[in-house]
Amino acid sequence: MRCLYCGEKIIPVVSWGSLFSREEEILLCEQCKDQLTLIEGDCCVRCSRPFDGLAVEYRKGEYCYDCVRWEGDIEWNGILERNRSLYLYNDFLKEVISRYKFRGDYVLARFFCKTLIQVLKDFDYDLLVPIPLSQERLYERGFNQAEALIIEAGLTLTPALKRIHTEKQSKKSREERIHLSNIFTIVNEEDIVGKKVMLIDDIYTTGSTLMHAGKLLKQHGTLSVSSFTIARG
Amino acid sequence: MILDSLRTILAGKQLLREEIPFELVDSPFISKRSGIEFDKKGRAHCNRCGNSDPELFAVFPCARCGKRDTYCRACIMMGRVSECTPQYGWIGDMPEIVAAPLKWSDSLSAGQQVASDRVVEAIVRGEELLVWAVCGAGKTELLFKGIEVALATGKRVCIATPRTDVVLELTPRLKSVFPSIKVSSLYGGADDRHQFSPLTITTIHQLLRFYQAFDVMVVDEVDAFPYSVDPMLQFAVKNARKESSSMIYLTATPSLKWQRECRKGKREFVTIPARFHRRALPVPESVWCGNWEKVINKGRLPAKLLKWIEQRLLAGTPMLVFVPNVAWITKLLPLLQTFDGRVESVHAEDPNRKEKVLKMRQGEILLLVTTTILERGVTFPGLEVAVLGAENRIFTESALVQIAGRVGRDIDSPTGNVTFFHNGKTEAMLKARKQIVAMNIEAKEKGLIDE
């Protein structure tokens, strides 16, 4: 068995437990796993931003300052119920995600989809909706990194959204991202009316992508919107 | 002309569509080779990097072709090669290579001259040659004449090395001696990749983007990690050469297999047994220091090593102390730092490696404790070297020769001490010493050193 990321041989530890129960498949070696930082303990209830290491002035009770701003804005208030991110977007995860979506190493989805399955247990939802790529970007990359998580998890996805081709998100500032006119359209309204939607994406940075998608879904009759991302930037 | 631009980018290359910054036009001169092929047993093979290890292929639902595509994970860091993504190349006429006069007025040492003549010969005849030149012989200069001859006869030249630092060091030197041509400098993140040049200096990794491009391929430090152990890099070198081309290998420390081939006359080679400054190579001394691990674990320094270091701290002599691995750095460093503030350490993962090496060069650091990471490529004037735990397996014959080769490189301080502190001599230690002594004898016989 080799580590899915670094390719080093993994020697599984045999214990009584592993002999008698069906052990979970090991995908990453200990060294790689150690470099990932799980988000646990004290964090923003709305967006999973860890409070550890965050200056006091960026925290308001159980919320982070960013979320207070989103919720305090009547235009965005109540759009997103809760976002859950699993790992801190540290240098190591940056490299892993970059290899996954930019270099196109699809199989890394096999590791990330496990995190998705784990998180979904805590959510009540009807539909899994991946954040889409534009046609151009999809062709360039060969696959949609959010969609791949759902497929590899063996779950059903609902392609409820379509994306209009624009400049790359990562090249814009927060202000630019927020004030963008909507970059999504609804594919089929009947799919989503009255449903609880779980949006799936790879990274939560400012939250604006998810907010835009969420707002559009709500305008078209979705009951509630939550979200999952691998990383919290 | 769009076709001209495409030719510049594609000549001698194998590029993915997304690596070409232009619209592609239909042209009989543009070739497409499939990225992944399957043999009769259905096993995948990557045409870009040569990978055929089934564990290093994966399948994904491809949005381009709508099928489940096999892709190569071995070379994924250069972008994804999959079944439906061809590699683009050029099969029309190649851009012309014109003569470029060598602008260099220094002269070669007698040893360099012999090797330089052999290099020219190998290039003219399209042959393979190993240049076995001791550390500090001046390997770069002996290539100059060969490159000039190659260019004059319309041959495209490549110098490939395992390490980016070497690319960065060689580029300005070659640019200055061949001022009339474009010299491409390629490494991860370099911006020269879209130009066509008669002379390319590159990391071996970047050769994965070339296909039958070069008439002359020079591989520097052929025994160095990772080239020596990575079949992908060896494939890349082979793939980047034209079918009939010459191949020049440079090293101070050929593998045992190659040394044997040389002795048996199965490999063409030339030696430069002496340094350019005509002084003998420092011969390492061996000093037994017992169970040094136990001593250090008790929080003390082995007495003989301590004495060796103290003398040099007093004299202000810069030192490298090599240890078998990072764990020993962690144990040794605090012990040494209690003696003197000018002690630091480096290892492969050290983010401040470059800065520390620079500080050492500027004299701010007097002693660096290091792993084998500094065995090659560094020069500090007046340096002396100790190896602690020289019996460790990591210190192979070639590692020890390279380490000893750090000393006496400078023309103003051409000698110096090299000591192997050990707890039992190894074959590697003996062979390293023997190799150095043999080079000195050969150099003396050939009149290449003054003593």
C-alpha cells in the first residue's frame, strides 16, 4: 500500500482490533496526515473558522467577525445556515489541493470524500449540490473538484447550478468577490423548491462563492442552505 | 506568423495543449503523440515520463472526452497526461542553429585541456563520454570548446543537472562566454520555457517537456540524487536526445558499476585527476573515537572531535561537521553552541538553508553542522571538514569523496584538513581514501600538480 499523496509505502499496524474488525482503508501515510490540521474545538459556529490564534477583536461570541458582517447585512442575512470545513488551509493542504484541482490528480478525491461522508452525518439535508465550474474551466481541468468528492463518496449529486465564465476567483479581493453580480444560474427550479440544500466546494475563503450560490437558491424556493468545504482559508 | 511562433514553442518538445499559449492551427508540421498507451496485456505506459508502474496510474471521469480516462500520476506535477490528451510536437524543419564564437580568453589547465579535446571529439563523432573530474577541477570550462564546435556544425546543445542551484550558477557563465546566442535556463517556475535556444541549461525534471530535441546532451553530476535512483529522470534524458546524438557525463564520483566499466574498457572516459590550481587533493585522515553515540547521548562531545573543533574555533577556520542524519544535528547543535555562538546547522528541510550558507560564506557562521545535503556544490574558502560517524551507511564512497572535495578548492587556500571520526572503518571510507590517493598519483605522473 502506498500513500495516496507522497507515494511512500505504508506499513499497516496490526492490532487485535484490526484483526477482528474491518479496518478503514488507509490512504495517507502518518507523515502526510500529521501535516494536515483538523479544525476542532473552539471555532465559529457559522463558518468553522477556528478561534485559536484569532485576535479577540475578530470574535463576537460564537461568531467570527466575518460572519457578523455577513449576518448584519440585510442583503445576506440568513442565507447560509452553517458551513463546515474540515481542515485548516495551511501550506501543506494548499499543495495537496493544488495538485488535486490544478494539476488534476483526481484520485486525491478518494481521501477528501471520506471527510465529506464524516461531516454529512451532522447535517440534515435533501440534496447535495456541487459548486459548478464554467464550461471553459471544466474543459481545462477535466473534472469538477467539488463534484468528484460526491461521486467518490458514492453519493447522489444534484447539478442544480450553472456557472457563467468569469475571471478566476483567486485573483480577486474580498470586496470584488462580494460585489460581483451573480455568477450562477439555476438549472431546474423544480429540483430545489422546498428542499434543504447542502452545497459542496473545496475551499471557504471569504465565503462569497457559497453566499452567492445560496442566495440564488433561496430566491428560487430552497428551504435552507448549508455547506461543506475541505478547507477553511 | 502564427506558425513561426508555434514552431518556436514546439520544436523538440512534447507539450500538453494547456502548455501552448496560442491557438493551435491545423498544420502537417504539428505532430500529436498519444500521452498514454497500452501494451498487449493492457498495461498502461506514459509516453511523457516512461512510467509503467500500475500503481502510478489512476482513472477519472474525463469531462473532455466523456469517458473514463487513465492518467499518469508519476509526472502529474507537470500537468496531467491522460488517454485523450495528446502531446504536441513539431515535425517540420527545425529553427536554424548558427555558429556562435566563444568569447573566453582564459586558458585551460593541462588536465582540462585533455578532457576538452576528448569532449570535442565525442561531439564531432556523436559518441558517449564520461568525464571523471575531481572536485574542483573546473568542469564547466572544459565544455566551452565542445559547445562552440557543436553550434558551428548546427547541433543543439543541452546541459542538464539534477539541481536548480547548478542551473542558476551555470547560466550566467555560459551567457557571458556565448554572448551572441540565446541561452535558455529552465527549472520549476522559470520563464524561458517558450523560447527556442541553441543552448539549453536545465534541471533534468524539465526535460520531461522535450522530445528528440538535442544533438549534444551533457548530464552534470550524473551520480547525484535523485537522477541516479529515479528511472523517470533517466527516461527523460533519453527521450530528450535525438536518436543519433552525443552524450557527455560529468562527475567527480562515478558509481562503482561505472568505475568497473571504465577499468574493463567498456566505457569511454577521460579523467582530470588534478584541480585547476595544481595542488594535490586533501587526503582524509581517519580518527577512531569509539562509541561516539553514547558519549553524545550523555550530553558530551567526543574528546577527539572536541579538540579538532576547538583548535579551529581559536584559529577562526570555517568548518563543516557532517553527521549521519537530522536527529544527530538536534543532539549535537546545542552542545556545540555552548562553546561558541558562531555555530549553526542545516539540513534538507531547513527553510533558512540558503541564508545560512550565505552567512557561512560571509564569515558570520564559523561552523555548520550538516547532513549530506551540503556534500556537493558548496565552496567556502579556507574550509576544513569533519565527518562524525563516518562509518554510517549514508556515507558512501562517493559521498565521502565529495565531502573531502569541499576542502582546498580555493586558489588562495588550496589545502586543508579532512577528518573522518568513526567507530570502526568501513569499506567506503577505505575506498574513498584510495580513490583520492589514486587521483593524486595519476596527477603527479601526468605532471598536473606542483608539489
